Amino acid sequence: MQRILAVDDNEDILEVLQLILEDFGYEVETLNNGSFLFDKIKAHRPDLILLDIMLGNLDGRELCKDVKSQKETHDIPIILISASHNLSNLFKPSNAPDDFLAKPFNINELIGKIQMHISAA
């Protein structure tokens, strides 16, 4: 079973994501604090990360760069999620997210992006 790590500081969004993704057959871990991202990655070895940009006092874009810059984690696909950010020209190709999804998102679009990136990994 493919594993997804969903990271968002909004517990309601995490709950909805978990229900949707489990309905589609994914094993889902959630995290509401980006400070523990690498601990969660190490413990659960996700096949894909859904990462919100606004995580309280942390910036998901910086966390994405950190994940993509580490040898052990740079191959994990990351889909950044945001209701308010435009990502154009914010990343170098070596530390860019694999995709972006605007909130509110369409469930079919979310699943399509996840399937595309997990099958490509």
C-alpha cells in the first residue's frame, strides 16, 4: 500500500485529506506541525508528501527545499498546497516541489496528481 504524509496546521483539512485518501486506498499519516517533518518521514517513509505552505510559524516552501536538499529524501515527490501563494520563480529546479495544488482543491485533481507522481517515482 502506498503511503502519503499530509502536513497542514489545520486539523480539519488533515482529517478530510485522510478520509479521502484512505477511501482511494492510500495509507495516510498526518502531521500538524512542520517542525517534526523529518522525524515523521524517517518513521513512516512516505511515497509522497502533501505539504501546506502556511504552517503557523513555518513556511512549507522552506521545508520543501530542506526535503529536496537531503540525499535521503530528495526523491520523495512533494505537492505543495496553498490558498494564497503563487509559486512561480520561487525555486531552483533542484529543490522545487514536484507539483502545486491550490485550495480549495478538486478531489479528482488531487487524486490525479497523487497518482501521477507516485507512479512516476
